[in-house]
Amino acid sequence: MNKESQEYIRRFGVGRIAEHHVNAIVFALLVITGLSQRFHEYGPSQWLILTLGGIDVVRLIHRISGLTFTLLMAVHIVSASAGVILKKWPASMIIAVKDFHDAIDNMKYYFGIAKHPARCDRYDYKQKFEYWGVIAGGAIMAMTGLILWYPTTAVRLLPGEFIPAAKALHSNEGLLAFLVIITWHIYNAVFSPEVFPLDTAIFTGKISRERMVHEHPVELARLEGKSLDEIVGNGHGKPAPQTRPSTPG
């Protein structure tokens, strides 16, 4: 392995790393306390509820975790929006037409039709769709959770049918979020061949330059002030031939 491929590039600061860990802890608490209430008739759920001190304690932990998650999401949205609007941060999480093309290009690559994977920027299409899924799902969980927490207040403002609808939405969205995390996110962060046995980027904030070339070549080209061809080479790990004319003198 050459020296260049051993280089590491920082992608996340301390703030983003801490935000991820806090969200992961809060999400775990929501899943544990939420699913134990939904499937309360099963032995493990009953054991957990009794161990934590009863159903009232479980509900209290769930509600505090829900408020914390809602606050974290609100702070994230406000700070990200302010950064993009006021500080001119690049809107790197916005889904664009290129993301759909990248998904098709990757399918071609997986089936051996294309010679190289999609050339992605800071975040690829999978990361973007997962991100917006969390935002949309979090908004649904927050709104329906408040309705279920204060049903008498809700029926003063909304038709009574909103209560059972909120219960179904809250329960099913929570289960869906749990399944997506343990299948999609855990696979990509742990079991994917590119990162196995663990993607350490969210702990160190860095990934190898070799991974950047493979997964985020557009961003790497921008960071190093090079063309995309110089970064990805000929698709076989070799540098691209120098085709630019040399400058006189």
C-alpha cells in the first residue's frame, strides 16, 4: 500500500460526532421503551418494564427521550438552515437529479455493466435518503407523540379520529425506524465489505484517502484542487495519464 492510500482525511468535527452519539443513545432508549409498550404481552417486554420500575417509569423515560430527540432534531435543522443561508455552507444533503443517476450507475456497476461505481460527492444517494428518512420519520413521531401525550387537548383542536390515527402512525413508524436502522444503517456501518468490521469514521471523524477515492471522489477532487480524472485514474487504481499541456517556462 503506497503512502498516499494510507492518508486519512477528516470528514466530521467533534460537534457532529457528539451529535451522532447522543442521537444514537436517545434512539436506543426510544426503541427499548417504545417496543416494550407495544409488545407488552411478551415475556422480555414484561421483564424490562418490571426491571425499570413499572409502566409509569417506562412511559416517563419514553417521553423524556422523545422530547430530547425532538429538541436535538430542531437544533440540527435550525443550525443547518442557518449555516446554509447565512454562512453559505454547501447544501450537501439536498437530494438532486444526480443522486438518481448515481443509483442507476451503481446498479450497473454491481451487475458488471459499468466499469466503476458512481462518482459521488460529500454524501452519496444512500446517505441522503437515509438522512431525510430520519428527518421525516422524526417529525411524524414528534407530532403523533404529542397528540398521544395530550389527547384531551388534541381533540379540542382536531377531530377525534386523529387519536387512533396518531397511535397507529406512532407505533408503526417507530417499528419501521427500528427495522431500517438494524438492517440498512447497521449493515452500512458494520457489515458492508468496505468498512467491516466497523466504520470508525463517526468515532474518529476521519476516513482513508483510499475510501474517499472510491466513495466520495468528487469531494476529494474539490478538496485537493484536482480534476476528477486525476483522482479516480483509469478506474483500475492507477493514476490517469497527464493530458494537460505543460505551461511554458
